[in-house]
Amino acid sequence: MKENTKHSALILCIIITLGAGIHRVLAQTSILDQAKQAIEDMQYSEALKLLDSSLAIHPTWEEHYFYRSVVLQKLRRYEESLEDINTFLTIHPKNAEAVHNKATILSDLRQFQESLIFHQKAIELKPNEAQYYATAGIAAFDLKQFDLAEIYLKESIGINPNVAISHSYLGLMYILQQRLAEARHPLDLALAIDPDNYHANFHRGLYYRLSGFPDSALFDYQRALAIKPNDYKLHLNICIAYLDMKMYESALASCNQSIALNGTLAEQYVNRGVAYLNLERYTEALVDFDYALSIRPDNVRAQLCRAKVFYKTNQKNKAIEAAGKAINMRPDFADAHHLYGILLITKGRKKDGCRHVEIACELHDSYACQTLGNICKK
């Protein structure tokens, strides 16, 4: 009788223990499923609350660290995201998806060299994943290692030709290498695969702008803007397209929007200054050009634009000084030589002035060649 009682107690203990374990697993699964659904619904704050609460009680649930890292990355809390993915990787060091996620977080932190190393590790762990080659290509692109970037991007396309981001960055790389004739095809392919791809719209807009079609550029930029309305670099490029179209009020509005979102780039103030200059708002233009130079003292375009303001406001000595500084900063800047030459001519120094106009003409400035024929050859 006693033996039966002991046996029954042991069975009951096992059942209770198993029940607690099953309950724990079910609780873990339930919370994780809720968090995954919240991530899918882009309710990242809600997902974070769920994962925080589960890890506070059960800090050994390593899978929750993986998903919390994903959520924190979406919330742009990159340092915390990196900490969580590192915790997961101490337990699962050969999990390809986690290694790849760490690589993308490092890119977000602008640690591009280390990012590329982890992208390469992810590829070693899972060599047939097109997305891994795509993001490795982007990391190499960010490091300006264009030959390596091209290899990875083309490898991605070879594995899966329907990865839009690979075509998009291949096109952008060709643009930056001034291979415009090659850029159009991959950008068109990217948009054929995914018409709502932000990067593809942005990059093809850049292609059109640099190819001299600002109206087509604006069409693609506006599509990108509908996808991502708060990208300050996109608003800056829209400003430049409007400048190319001589729509200065619209350019001013776009540059203002760019600066309001994140006013850290010298080019934002240079281009807004150009809008002010063409609207004959010279005081505001000069403030912007000076501020651009405070950010980037080597910004030759800002220096030349200062000369143009002084020229327009009949401050010729200051204009000559500013144009001379622009030439010193960049001796092959045709526009600076042309303006400097005109200024010297107006000051009665025709020989010196025409020499600079001639330099500008030799640097393929067609307006300078006209000046050379109209004034300097007389």
C-alpha cells in the first residue's frame, strides 16, 4: 500500500512538473506569437512591450532577444538592437539570419567596414541567399569599394533576378561612376519588379536629373516622397530639380522642408541660397552661403555663389576676392574663371580678365566661349 502511495506521488510530481514546463513553453510561444504579429502589423512599440515583459520574467528566452533586436532596429534604437543580437549570437553563433541582421545594424550605425565583414560571414553560412549578397553589395558600396559592390550585386541578381534593391543600387553605383548610359536599365528593372520601391524611385530620379531631364526626375521623386515623406535628402534633390527648371519659389519651399527635417548638410544651404539669389533676396542668400561654408569650408560652390551675390549688389572688390578664393580652392572650376574674368574686365583689367575667360572656355564653358568671342577678341 505504501509503495503504491509513493508511486502515485511520484507520478503526480512528474505530471505537475511536466505541466509547469508545458505551461512555460505555451506562455513563451503565446507572447512570441503576439510579438511577431505586432511586428507584421508594424506596431513596433506594442511588440517591444510584449518582448520586454517576457524577458523581464524569463531572461533566458533567447529567441525573444532576436525579435526584440528586430523591433529595436525598426525603432532606430541601434545600439540596443546590436546588444540584443549579440546576446542571441553568443548562444547561436552560426545562425545566418542573426549574423545578417547584425551586419545590417552595423550599417545603420555607419560601421560599414565591420558590417561588410558580417555580411560576408552570413554569405558563408548561407551562400544561396540573394538578399545577403544584395546587402553585402550595399555595404561595399557605402565603403566606395565599387568593384566589390558590383560583384555582390550581380551575384544577388544571378541567384534571384527579382530582388529590386540589387538592381537599384547597381544603377546608383553606375550613376556615381558617371556611367549614365549603363544606369538606366537596372533602374527600370528595379521599378518593373517593385514600382513602390523607395530607393528605385529615388535613384532613377537622380539618373533623370543628372541626364538633364528634371521634369522626369520630379515625377520619380514625387513617387518616392509618397513612400517616405520625411527624407531630408529627397527633399534636397527635389529642390535641385526645381532649380534646374528655374522654379525658384518651389525650390525654396523644398529646401526649407529639407532643412526643417535635418539641416546638417552644406548643400542644403547652398541650394537654398541659389533659390534666394535668383529671387533677388540677396541678404538671405549670402547668409546661407556663409553658413554653408561654416559647415564645409571647402565648399567651392558656396564661395562662388558669394561672389555672384557681391557682383549682383555692385560690390565688385568683394566679388573679385570671393571668385579668386573659389579658383584657389578648385583651379579647374570653369564658372569661377568665367566670373572672375568678367569682374576683372569691368575693373579695366581686360588682358587679365580675358585670360581667365579663355581658361573657362578651354574647360568647356560654352558661355565663356561666347564671352571670349564677343568681348575678348575685339
